[in-house]
Amino acid sequence: MELSGRTLAASDAIEPVTSFYLSLRAMDGQPDVVDLTFGDPHEMPLPALVDAMRANLEPRAEDWFAYKSSLAPAQEAIAAGLRDELGLPFEAADITMTQGAFGAIALALRLVADAGDEMVIPAPGWFYAPMLRAADMVPVQASLTEGTFDLDVAAIEQAITPRTRVVVVNSPANPTGRVYPRDRLVALAAVLEAASASNGRRIWLLSDEPYRRIRFDGIGFTSPAACYPWTLIDYSYGKVLLAPGQRLGYLALSPLIPTTERDELRAAMLPLQLALGWGFPDALMQYAAPALERVSIDLAELTRRRDRMVAELSQAGYALTVPEGTFYLWGAAPGGDAVAFAAALAERGVYLLPGSIFDRPGHFRISLTATMEMLERALPALREVGAG
């Protein structure tokens, strides 16, 4: 059988993740394994999540579970939340409901980009490249500032070519946990405006914000949508609810997009989602969305876990990037070989994510969604392997 070129390209781009994911089957059946790999829950679901779903499970009409597109109550609740949170005049029509951030990103790519277009993605960063390859687009990496992992506006500017159609900003950033300040986003907006004029074609900014509500120490948040009108926001509830298996998210249009273009984008959403295979969330999750706007994992407990791990690993000699947001801890692998480091820990029953998956073979990522008891069990192995 001859597979499509986009399938082969996407498979090749995602291969490090696929291989690692399959390797985790070694954990199956092992007692006392400490899983610090992905942002999965290790405790029972949030009661408020269960309550919101249970409250909407019993049908109230014959069409309760009929085909659904974006439901108005969900759109209205989200627009109101965005107005309060970001201080921008979002309207319900700016919100398109999607199956998590994956669905929102896939929709955004096909909304504004064509085959062969380039998208500038952060490095290290989340797994954008496979989605781009599946859409016949071209990923172009722009490195974050070495050491601090700040947003490097100059690197993004150098990565832009006449084929650039989209630039991604992920804040709070996975895997580093950095939250980018407003002045960097204003500087980026100026670069994108100038490059758009030079190219004779608008460059869009995709603001990837699934961790927006998971921030530490009272640090503020500025969405790029407040600095650059030509911004699309993708969001997922899977992070703040710690329920990634319940696919609920949205794509939001910046309300600063000029009216004519904004109306055109709004009108394009429904037919595009239908053409892409009915990419809306399940009816139950949309019914629950207004209540879920007010639900969050325990940020105080998450802060306690972050502070405990940062203190203990720093004392053990690890070089860490203290996260300002997300639920990840990013650090330099002792000896500079993340794969060997991860393998040594796995022999001791502790599994984490090697930075090679993020094209940073000298780093590692720990998920703080593990329980405190799991983290405490991991610390002796981390100290032992770190001491080398």
C-alpha cells in the first residue's frame, strides 16, 4: 500500500513522540511506578467537573444528543469570560467550539493557510510540526532565548520568509513554563506588521493558550490578541480541569480584527468545520461549558508541588527553569544526555519526558500533575542519578 506524502511526513515528524509513547507500555503492570511523563491526572476527577457533566447528562428534549455545532450558551459564557480575563470586547460570534486545542489549531491552519505555507514555531515547543505536515504546511523553527527560554523576537524575525503565513506564540509555554511579558509581544507585533507589509500578505499570529489559567505567584498574563489584531486564540479546558480525555476547547477571533475581515472569518467557521468532519465537541461537554468556566485544578497545591521539586532538585545540583505557568518543570539533564538520564531513572521506576522529544536532547520535563506522594518517591532516584 502506498501512503500519502502528508501521512509519511506527519508520521516522521511525530515519530519521537510515538516511539516514546509506545515505550511507556513498559510501565504496565509494574508496581510503584512513578509516572511524570504527560499531563495526565493521578487523582480522581474534580468534583465540579463531574457535577457539571452529571447535571447535563439527563436529556431535556428529544434532540438533546442530536448533531450540534457551536452552542450559543457556551459561546456566550466563554466570550464573557474572555472579556473579564483579557479585557478585550469579545462577542459570542467570535467563539467557535472545538474538540480541544488540537481541534482549534487544525481549524486555524485551514482557515488562513494554504498548502506550502510556512508556520514559525518555537523551539523548544509543543508538537506543532506533525499537524503542519498533515495540513501540507511547512514548520520553521525559531529558537527561544538560550538559557532563559524567553520569547526571542529577533529569532522569529529571522525565521520569517515570503512564504510565512502564521507565527505561533505559546504562553504559558510548554515545556518551559515561561509566561511572556507584554513588551515582548508588542515588539513581536511590530515585526509581524512590518513583515506582512513587506510580503504583501498578512501574517497571522496563533496564540496557543491552553495553560493561560495555570500561573504561579500572581504573575499576570497578556494575550497577543491585545497587541496584534490579526490573532487567533486556541484554548483547551483539558489542562485547567486536568481532564484531557474530555475534548472541549475553542478557537477565538481577536475582537481587534477589522470588522470586514472578522465577519468573513466568522462566516467561514461553520462550513469549514463541517468540511473537516464535524469537528465540534460532544453535546454534553458544550452543555457543561458555562459551569466549567469557573472550575480549576488546585493551584495552591500545584504551587506546593512546584516549590518542593524546585527546592529539592536545585539543592541536588540540577539547573532548572522555574515555571511561571503550566504544570511542568523543565531542567538540564545531568551529563547532557536526556535519553540516558531518562533510561537510568526508568530502571529505578521513575519515568519522565526526555527533551529529545522537543528537539532539546540536553533537557528533560517533569509533569507536576503527579501526586505529592509520587513526587516524594521520585526524589531519591532523581538525587541518585543526578549525582552520577
